Amino acid sequence: MLQDYPDRVAVSAAPFASSLEGEVDVIVYDTFGLFLRDGAELAELYEANAKVLVFSRDLRPDLRAQAFKIGARAWISMSAHAAELVHSIELTAAGKLIREPQRELQGTAGELTAREIEVLGLIAQGLSNQDIAENLAMSGNTLKSHIRRAYKKIEVTTRSQAVSWAIAHGLNSRKAPR
């Protein structure tokens, strides 16, 4: 994504972001790391005053919120174009605060509501309609209404298509309580 900007950014990868501290101007941190680990790595970077640009999936506002709670000051959506990302990296390097406004979830995801996103995520985790209704404290009929609206918005007709869509959009990564 950044290869068209070699005069403005140089990309370096490391197994752990903390191993780059002091050797780079900006660390671009994928918030999925907050899901995989407990967030201690990101907290350590902020404690060490590293310049971190949080790079987050639009469909995981929970991880973006967790990053801000830990100390994030600069954030950009993974749906941003390369030029926007490069500009955000440069602003972060200059110490600027970048907090894009929190959009209503996903213009790119068919204008899904937060509840529809929850339902699709639970479907992708393999829960039955009965389990989903119990987890979300709603009736089966209400759940079916959410499912119908979500399917229409994401343009699918079967549960397996919805699961594939949800996985592709990062909705299956957190296990719900049963």
C-alpha cells in the first residue's frame, strides 16, 4: 500500500512493535494486536513516548476504543487510501493529534447498525439463533428481523454467505459468552 511513496515513508516490519522503539519515527499499530494480546505492548509504547499511529478496522470500533483508553492519540481507518495513510503517518511523526470522527459504523458495510454487527459476529462464531437471542436478550422474532435486515444490507441470502462476509470483515474474532 505504501510502495508508491518511497520518498515519504520507509516500511520496516518487526515481530513486536516494542523492538522498533527508538529506531523509527512512527509505529503503525494494527489494533488486532489488542485482541491477540492484552494491550500491554501498546501501553508500553505509549509509556515510552513512542509515536504510534493506530490502524484499525472500521468493523472493530471496540478495539479502536480500547486503543484510545490505553493512550492512543493518532488513529486512521484501514479503509483509508494510501495517500491518507501516508499523510497520517507524517502528521503522527510531527506529533499531531489525529482522531478521525467516529463514523456510524460502516458505510462500506452496507450501513449496518451496531446490533446487526453484533448479530453477524455471533452468527460467524457458529452460535444458533436461540443462543444469539439469549446472549442479546431478545426474542427469536426480533433476532430474525435483525438477521433479515443485515442480510439485505450485505447482499447475502444464506447463513453460510453471511458467515463468509462476517469473517472477511473481521466480525468473528471475539468469542461471545454462551
